[in-house]
Amino acid sequence: MRPQDAGEVDRLLRAAFPGPEEAALVRQLRAEGEMVSERIIRWQGRIGAYAGISRMIAPEGWFALAPVAVRPEWQNGAFRSDRPGLEEGFRFGTQIVQRTASMYIDFGHVLRRELQPKDGKPTLVVLGKPSFYARCGFSRERAARLTSPYPISHTLIARSGEDIPEGTLVYPSAFDGV
């Protein structure tokens, strides 16, 4: 994402969610220096999907994937594959989540040194619909031993290996009240 995309991302977040909280969350994470990466997928000059990645306070070296947004008119497969240049079954939400998870889990070694986790296993935490995020490589089972201020039934992680980590999730203060 480029700095000049911030306004369009803000409009996308306001359109994709019922209230302004997610747009405010992104602005606050940026202002507090907690936003690690912001990813977008463009289609025909428009931002079709957005994913924000912020640093978790704890466990050290973990990241939160939030928010994830797709243009409302392109959600739930409404953006059909009759668009030239897109592969069959392209879905913006699935693509941005899978690409983001892969970037952190499969290529975590490219993270800046200060973002590298001590155990060498970058971990992405997401709160959302388990069936969707499981299709994108996240595991609810591997998050089962975590403690969270949010419902653990909807907390999933993406991480290399097979372990089931234990710990308490502490999100940046920008998440308070969201």
C-alpha cells in the first residue's frame, strides 16, 4: 500500500463494516506506530481488498491480522469470474488473507530484524469466522490454548509447524473497544 492510498482504504473500511470503528482502528494503529504492514489488492484502478497487520504486545513476535475488508459489492463471490484477467473463482477476501498469511508464515525470514520472533516462527492471529479463515490456512485448534480478551471460539492462528502454543494474547491499545 502506498501512502496516497490511505483515503481510499478509509472509504473501503467505512463501506465494508457497519460502523466507523475499523477505520478508526487503522488510523490509530498507524498513529501509534503499531501497524507493521498494510496490504491491498487492486482491480482496474480500485482497491478491492485490504488487510492490516499490526504488532501484538504479547506474545512477543506475534502479529494481528485486522481488519480485513472487501468492497461490499465484491463480497461473497459477487465479483464473478467473467472479468477478464482473473482466474476462475477469484475472491478478493480469500486472496488477500491467503497471500498475507503466506507472506508471514512462509517468508517470515524477510521480516525486519526487530520484527523477527525469538523462536523463528512468525505467528498471525485473526478473530473472525472460523470456516473462512480455516480455508485460508488459519487454525482454530492451534489457538485453543490461548487466552484472549475476545472469544477464543473465533480466534485462529497461522504459524509454521504443528505445535499448539500457550499464552495470553495482548493486542495494541487501539483494539480496546473495537
